[in-house]
Amino acid sequence: MFPGSHDMLVRQNEVLDSLELPRIANDEELAVLEEAEELVPVENSASLVVAANLPENRRYCRSWTRDFVEDLGEAYYREFHRPIVVTSLVRTMDQQKKLRRYNHNAAPEEGETASTHLAGVTVDILKRGMTRAQHNWLDRYFLPLQQAGLIDPIEERRQPVFHVVVFKTYSEGQPFQAPAALPDPPAPDAEN
């Protein structure tokens, strides 16, 4: 339901450039942003689990991204009594370069289609182990947010994650409130 595209990556990077969000080059720059609280920690809770293999200094993101993932986790937990699992948050250019050595689908660390993880605005949410109902629920949760221009979700085909870019507008003004019960998607038209 949420395919990625070259044009989407270009547009996302244009938005990051307009916000003057730096792409984080290395661990030293990452530490400075974390200490200055320009990147905020994402912590485990009943509704949100950060993958155990994600290093402590990579469990950070922009405040609006944290707002989104916490809101999503709470809504998902209310529906399914299970937490969502975050597998990736902020990355550095050094880390992205290494990742591309073995993951040929990973975005580059530089250029017009650079990974949005490098600016701390993106979260990867594990979809492995989700039931069809849970997957459909996430699709319905993401759709109005995408239509409102608050997020850009991509359902990765070769990785078991939803890759979600969260725009600063997510936390400006009134935060998005998901309806208590999301409607079922319309049935596909019957073929004659």
C-alpha cells in the first residue's frame, strides 16, 4: 500500500534541506546533537519496544518523530495489547556507508536521495510476526497521516519493516488523534 520511489526520496530530502536539518556525519556529531537535546531518546514502554540490538546512542530521533512513534505505540497497544517494535532510528553517514556494503537496498549517505535516518526524522517499525489484522490496522492508521502530509510511510518489500519519515508538522499545533476504531478499508470492486 505504501511503495517508495526515487521522487519520494528527493522530495523528502528537499523538505529536510528547507528545515536546515543536518545529515549526521559521525558519532561525534551524533553525540553533540544528543547532548544538545536536538535528538531525543526513545525509551521502552508497555506500548513500544526498541530492538535490543540497536545501540544506546542510536535510540534517538527528532522530537516530532518520537511523538509519532509514541502515539502509534499507544494506539496499537490499545487495539492489540502488544507493543510495536522499533528496529532503527537515527543513523550516521559513516554507519549508512557501512550498511550499504551488505544491504544494497539501503539509501545512499549523500546526495538527493540520501537516507532520511541521517537527519533523525525516520523510524523503522518491525512488521515480521504481525497478523493480517495488525498489518491492515497499520495501513489504515498511516493513510490519513500520509494524506495530511504528516508522514511518508514506505512498506519495505525486501526488509521486514515499515520505514516512516515523520515531518515536523506532525507535532505542530494539534497532534493527530487516531479514531478509537478505524474503519475497514473499502472492499475491492467485484469483477464481472
